[in-house]
Amino acid sequence: MNRKAYALSGLALLVVLLFAINILADGLFRGARIDLTERGLYTLSDGTRKVVAGLDEPIRLRLFYSEKLATTVPDIRVYGQRVRDLLEEIASVSDGKVQLEVIDPEPFSTAEDLAVASGVRGVPVSESGDQLYFGLVGRNSTDDEVVIPFFRSDREPFLEYELTRAIYRLGHPARQIVGILTALPMEYGPGGIQGAMQGRSQPYALLDEMRDFYDVRFLDPTALARVPDDVTLLLVAHPKKFSPTTLYAIDQFVLGGGRAMIFVDPFSETELGGGGGMMPSPDRGSDLGPFTEPWGISMVTDRFVADIGSATRVGYNNSVVDYVAWLGLGEQRLNQDIPLTAGLGTINMASPGALERRDDAPMEWTPLITSSPQATLMETERIAGRPEPDKLLIGYKPEGGARVLAALLRGEVPSAFPDGPPAPEPAAEDAGPKADEAPAEATPMPAPLARSNGPVNVLVVADSDMLADRFWVRRQNFMGEQLAIPTAANASFVINALEHLSGSDELIGLRSRGFSSRPFEVVEDIRREAEGRYREEENRLQLRLQETENRIAELESKVGGTGDILPKGQAEAIESFRQELLETRRALRQVQRDLRGDIDALETRIQVLNIGLMPLLVALIAIFIGLFRISRRHAGKGIRHASQ
């Protein structure tokens, strides 16, 4: 047999082996995968596996994904494949409890009609107006439904969390009850119960938002002996002068596995003192009280966080100034690594406190909302009565860095009442049963818990004013109906927090995974470094601008309304600053140009390497092989000549 026949036989055998190996692998290793990504993007977490394993009945997931149209949008095509892979992985480990169906809703098809009817949103991706669908519809055996209208690529780090949450909600469809304990006028509005009796009731708009997802029940903060068994979530707002019995009830609820969201406040701007319509009391603060020591978390009392970097601009004395007690906390101040706060808009707070964690605290904490590094602490007495925003800027000096304003706490803790329940408070003289009434049968109290049954999950916010309408919503009358138009994300934060806390321990423990696309880290480092320089210049300019505005305001206040002309020296000083301002702005533009130039130069080098490196390596290898063969031929000829 000649060489050609040997070569053809070898090639045929290779083809047969290739098919045989593929068939064998398909049979033996079906579903087997190896995740080589740095953060395990395609590996299910233990929390997801436990949530899926805990399903009592099967659920059906329908992924509406316009696969053909997605080929024209590379980002969606890549992300679409990841969503599909993760759903298939979930279905494969569910023992048939998660049934996955992938539907491609082509234009003008019945599948597209089904997607639209199910609440999946399409986005136009072509000039012809074709809609691309990329959403999920889940349904359980009782026809409860969960819909993800569209998978946004910017939410990719939370993909596993959102899918697991949808599965958990389908497996636990009953509406949960949120119990509210508060010293704020949440139930009746600023007029309190007296205002409600006079027809002026205006409950917090937040309650309407909460009732879309939960059943809401107000509990008596002055006489609560035990949190009702059907309450699974507790919202405690401004726990001021709560009775020891009520605090003990909160303690036992949390230790027994209940979830709580607690809003404390060094200076409440919305509380009512002693009842509806009355003036607030001088002491307007609240704190964690008996929970401070066992939890290892405290709030600085009698001082609030003032923050020039997050201050709200307000009108004052015919001018606009930064009010450092009212903070507008944008994306940079919110934790973007967990789904609870990632992607939220601005959250408004009023005179918030600073949370601190003791070094040996038994609870881990995850900061959710922080101030800017330009914050400082001020005495609450400076904003009591009629605040003067401009006076707070005099002598303002950043100190202490960024402060934690809200945090998620998790860990096993001892009871705040190690000696057991507090002694019952004496009842009012007329509170006992009448002569013709039998005394009410006392509900037996469970044995006191000295320690939590497992990890405690509590969210603490150092501001209660953020719940009030005036800090996040604008009411508007439309054809006789009051509409609440949000101006900040305060309600979204509360709903997200309740939803986060209402999940299982496994769901709460899920963390972000990162993006499947990997950016150039060196490029990002250069961008961050240049942006840091820019921010320093910007902050310096803003502080100088604020100082000048204060000087101008001071000068104008001296002149008053007489129409007098400013002295020549003062006018020249202002003109000098304006010139300096223009120069600083030019410097800022130069920093931006330098930033863009550094990044462009690096990207050009990377493109040259990516485009030219491989062909260059192939050429070098080819040249090396060619030279090697030439040298071998020459060596062979030399040997033959020598033998002759």
C-alpha cells in the first residue's frame, strides 16, 4: 500500500473516531460543564440549589427570546446565551420541578402575541420596527405568575438572584404581612388622628406602595406584648419611647427568625409630639436602645451627618444655597454590588445619623447607603427651631470621611433582655374589667429566647424622615383625584428592602457575580485615575464657588433692598474670582482631554496588538519552520556528499 492510500485510510479513521467520540460523549457526559470563568458565572450557588430543592410543586418558566433578531445586537446575543444557559442549568438540577420552555416570538406570530399578552416587553431593533423580546414568564400550579419584562444587560451581575427570586416567589405565593411599629404619623398623616377625625387624613404615600405587594398592619408601640404569629416582616420607624414590653416583643421576634427593617433618627423632622396637631417635642431623636450592645451597632446621638458633597439646593432668603442637612444620595452613594440598592435613583434623607459598628460585633454588616467623603457631624441643636442653611456653611470642614447611613446586618446574636421579659407595666385605673365582665383570658407567652435560632437579618437606616411624603413624593390633584408623583427613590428602596428581607436565608445570601464581558482593566485604571484628578479639581472648584456665593450673599444682605452699588473693591474681588473660575474650567477641560487622550492611545496599542500580533506570530513561526527545513536539506546534502 502506497503513502497516498495510507494517508486516506488514516483520514477516514480519524473521521470515524471523531464521530464516535462525539456520540459517546453525548451519551455519557450530557449536561456536564466546566466553568472556567473567574467568578463562576455559570456555576449555580448553593443558595439557588437549596431554593430549587425546596420547591413542593413544579413551576413552568417560559423564556421569550428573539434569537434570530438578537444576532444583530451582539450585546444581547451574548447575554441571551448566558440567560439561557443559566436557566437550563437550574432546570437540570431541579429533578423536573422547574420546566423550561424557550420561545422565539417571531414578528407577527402567535408566539409574539403570547409574549405581549404575558407582559413581556419588546424593544425595536431595526428600521422596519421589528420588536426584540427578551423576558421571562413563570407560573406555578395555582396560576400565580411572575414576569421579568426584559432582561437588562446592566443587571447581569444580579441575574442569578433575580431568577432565584422569581422561582422562590412562585414556590411561596402567599402575600406576607408587614407589621408597622412607629412613633411617626404614618397611618393618618401630619395631622395625626385628630386631623383624620376632622377629615384631613393623609396617610403616608409609602403605604400605598407597600400594599401593592404586602398586607400592612399597624401595631400598638405602647402595649405590644408579642408580635402576631402571622406577621413575617416588621417595619419599625422612629422607635421613640417604646415601652420595654414592646422592645422585648421586637427582640423575641428577631431572635425567632423574623425579619426587621428599623429606621432610627438623631433628629426627626416629621414626628408629632403627644398626638395629632401638637408641636414636636424638643427631644426628637431615637436610637437602637437595648439592641445597641448585643448587636454591636450604634448610631451617633445628638449629631447628624452634614454633607456638602450630597447637599440639596434649597431656596433661602431670596437665594439658592446648599442645605447640608438634607441629602440627595445618588448612585455613587448606593451599594451597587447587591440588588437591593443597585440601579436605584436618588434617595433623599433629612438630618440622618451615622451608624457605627463595634470591632467585636457579632453581626456582619453590609453598608447600603453612605455619605460622600466630604461629610462631617453637626449638633442637632443647630437645625432645631427654624434652620438657617447658610449658617451651617460657615466654618464647614469635612471630617471623618464617608459615613454609613444604612446597613444590612446578619449574624447570630444574644437577646437584648438576658434576664427575660421585663416586668409588666401597671395598667391604668380604668383599664381593668368591669364588674359584669369576666377578665380576658391571657394568651400564653412562649418561652423566652436567650439567643437567636439562626442568623438574624435586620436592616437599619439612620433616618426616619425619608419615609415622609415631602422628602420623596409630590402630590398633584388630577380631576379630583390625588396623584402621588415620586421625585426620589425612597419608596423603591423600602420595597426593595422588604422584598430582600422577605426571601429565604439562601436568597438573602446570594451575591452579585459580575459581568460575562471583561473590560480592559488597565484602561479602567487609567480612566479612574484621570477621573480622580478631575473630581479633585471639581470638588475644589465647588468649595471655592460656595465660599464666594456665601461672601456675595453676605455683601448683598448688608446692602439690603436699598439698591446701593457695591464698593469698588468688593466688585473687583468678585470679578477676579470670575476670571479664576474661567481658568479653572479651562483646566478641567484640559484634564478631560488628557483623560480621553490616554485612553485613546492605550486602545490604539491594544488594537494593534490584537490585530497584528497573531499574524506576526504566524509569520515568524512560518519563517522559522522554513529556515529549519532549509537547514535540514542542506545538512542532508552534506551527509550524502560525504558518503559518496
